[in-house]
Amino acid sequence: MSHPSDDGHPTDIVTAVPQPRAEVRERVVIDVTDEPTGVTEVTRALQSGAIADVYLRGRRPVWIGEGNDGPFIEEISKDGLTLALHEHAEVFKMRKTGPAPVLLPTRVAAVVLARNNWKLPALKGITSVPLLSPDGRLHLREGYNPATGWFYSPRIRIKDVPENPTPAEIMEAQELVVGKMLGDFPWMKASDLAQFVGALFIPLLRSMIPDPTPLWAITATNPGSGKSLLSRILEDLFGIKGATWGTDNGEQRKIITSVMLETGAPVAVFDNLPSGHTIRFPVMSELLTSSTWSDRILGRSEIVALPNNLLWVVNGNNLTVGDDLGRRTIWCRLDPDVRPDTRDPSQFAAGDLNEWLQLHRAEVLHALLTLLCGWVAAGMPKTNHHMASFGAWPRTLGGILNWMCLPGWLEDREEMMEDADEDAMEWAAFLSAWHDELGTEEYTSQSLLDFAFAAATGMRAASNLSRVMPTNGDKIPNSKMLGKWLRARQGRFFSGYRIISRRDARQKINYWRVEGPKKQQ
């Protein structure tokens, strides 16, 4: 695989097989005169390292290829293995006249790749930036690191990061990142800036913290506020995999699996979601809390299991979330005081950020690494922040931002969980109306619907429940659907209200009531 060019951009060479790196390997000789011997010798060649850059990801052998967007991970196919051995080995069959060069027989390739107990170096992923290991060491050597399981292929070459930076170096690094690069964005609150800075450290800490990360949502009140520029920062510093947003839960699952199979970038961005879109696919909740992602490969009966080590980002105007995503999302919000297109870029600290990033991205990456090394030298302090299912990320990022004296990390999370969670707001309104009109009396799902919509027939005064009843799109639920929704939310709090159930075993009926907010003593 060729390295990036001197200006930091990946070269435009696309290869189907791994290419020799610095060393020149002796071509291995493989005898495929009979199939069992061929299977044994090809397997030995792969596991011995005779073919460069072959790794194990999940349960399948892969290698690293180079594309227009940088390095990528590719599962080894029968044809790919045949081509690799043609280019890097001497494959032969014995004839009466002696050994004759041949291509690897298809059956031998298929049997080899059917193996499930490979002895290959495990590959967690490709990193385009140096990684900080759990002991606080910064790894700057290119290539595969057996200690971390990551392959380092830099987009921007970084040298001489100070192991113990001085206060002046730390101040200069922070001013470049927070002051110059990010200072002119119209952040809604201090927390929004802190949370975007936190995202900038995630690709550098992937070896230290293997846990999945929350979803980072970049949203704004107006087009042109700078959302795409924030995504551009992630792209220029680390490389991103852009992905389209699915039309349904099943399609979204396929997109996620495709991204994880193909990309070597540390960040995946679903860019430009429709304005006002509500993110509510259940598969996203599953993804964000899974250390390992398992799915069926499209067009095959095989299940793939991959480490979930990407930072997942969504980007759009006035985004909201639904289902359980409210507590799994970290927000970076922009709200300009003026119409965005009237602002003069020449008045910004960095001027035109697109141009500035091209000239200074190496400096910015160096500054981020300097800040990390300063945090390590300070003893890697952590905070007591907690988000269920996300391991050490909240405490570690909180510790870095606190050490930087950058306020706001997760401070308005509870507020955002309510304000940006469309489902939570809908159910809070419904349960509040239910409690106001019916108190704590028990109802079946059918009797609740009868009460809510009886006014439509003129039987009694109109009920507010009919106006705030949760819907499926514009469709009013039937009793079976409403019962299913109630079961899924029983015991959960919505602005202080929660659903309590009682099962009548004799009648085999569920009864429901609403418990109101606890009164302050």
C-alpha cells in the first residue's frame, strides 16, 4: 500500500491486494499439485506473514487496501487471494516436465477462506492519527502496532510532540484549537463548544478506551450556521466516512454494516439530514451501546462481528431524537444572532476556515496531541461524569476538558434529553393530560381509547387526551398497538410522570394508570 503524499493527502492509487512496504519480502513458494497440500501451504503462507499486511478482523482474514479516500479494510475474497499470491508468491503444480507456474485453484482458495480458527494478528481498525495507549504513551510509528491492534496510516505526519509540554506550549495549543479555530462559531451555550472539543479527542484515544461512544449530533437553527464546517474539521484532521441516512430501520442497519466493513476512517458522518428530522431508528440505539457489531453480510448467509470503534456523527438543522436516543446523544448546537450569510469571514479569527484548515491542519493536530500529552503529564485526571453504557468516555473527556478549564461538559444533558427528545415530549404531554383528567384510576388500553375519543360521537365534553394521544405517523393507535406502546414505556419517567401496570392473571388483561410527579416536602 502506498503512503499518503507529502502534502498529507492520500494518493489516488487503488489496489486490490496489499503492496510491499519498506522491506522487500522473499517470494514464498507454494505447491498446489494436490488440493490438501495446497490448502495447508496457502494457510501457512498467510499465517506466517509471507504475504504482507494480512490480519484478522472479526472471524475473517482481511488486508488493508488504498483508495481515493485513503486506506480501507477489505475482506479477502477468493479472487483477491488468487491475485495476491500471483503477485507475491510462486504458485506451481508439478508436471512431467517439472514445476509449472499456475494461478491458485479456486477450490483451494475457497477451502482456505472457509477456515474459522485463524492465527493472525487481530486488527481493530485503521487510525489516521497517532493513538494514546492506556499507559499514556503516544504511538507515532507508522504501520501495525501489535500492542494496540491498530494500523497507523497517517494523513498528516506528526513529529516531535512534547512528552511533557510547558505551560506556554499548552496555552498556545489551546488558543489555536479553542480560540482561533472554534472561537467564532455561534455556539448556543458553553456546553456545545466543550462537547465538540471533546469529540476532537475521541479518534486520538481509541486505543486507550475501547468502549462505544454516544452519538454526536451537530445541529443549528439556520442553514449556513457552520454545521458543515464542523464536519469539515473532523474530515481534515482525521478523515471521515460519509454515509446516507436510511429510509427505514432495515436499510439503516445495512448502511451501518457497510460503513464498518469498508472504512478505515475513525469518524462516520451522516451529513445534511432533512431539516427538523427526528432520529429514532432502534438500530441506532443498538449500535451506540454495542462494543461489537454483528450483522448478516448482504447477499450472503454469513454473520460478521466487528469492533464498534467509530465516532458516529449526525448533522442537520433543528434535529431531534426519539425512542431511547435522547440519553445516548451529545449535542453541539449553533444559533447565530444574525442571518448566517450576512457574516463577514474576514472578521473571524481564522478568516475563511476552509482555506485556513488546508494550511494549518497539521498545526491543529499537533496542538490536540500536545494537549493530550499535557493531560497525561498531569496524571490523566478524570471527572465523575457518567452515561450508562459508555464506559470511561464521559469521565475521561470530562477530565481532559476540566484540565483545560473548558466549562460546560454534559452540564445541560438532562435539559437536552427532554427538549430534543420528541417522543419524550409527546409522552410527557399525554401522561400529564391522562393524570389531570383521570387521576390514578386504572384503565385498559381499550377503555382509555374509548374515553379519549368518546367526545367525537357527542357523548360528553371533549377530552384533551384525543389531542395529545401518541400516534404512528398520523395514525391513531388501536388498543393492541397502544397496549404495546404502554408496555414498552412502563416505569419510565416523562417529566415526572410514569406508567404503572397491573396484570389481571384471571382475565389476562393489563390495567394501566399514571403516577404523577412526587410532591416536594
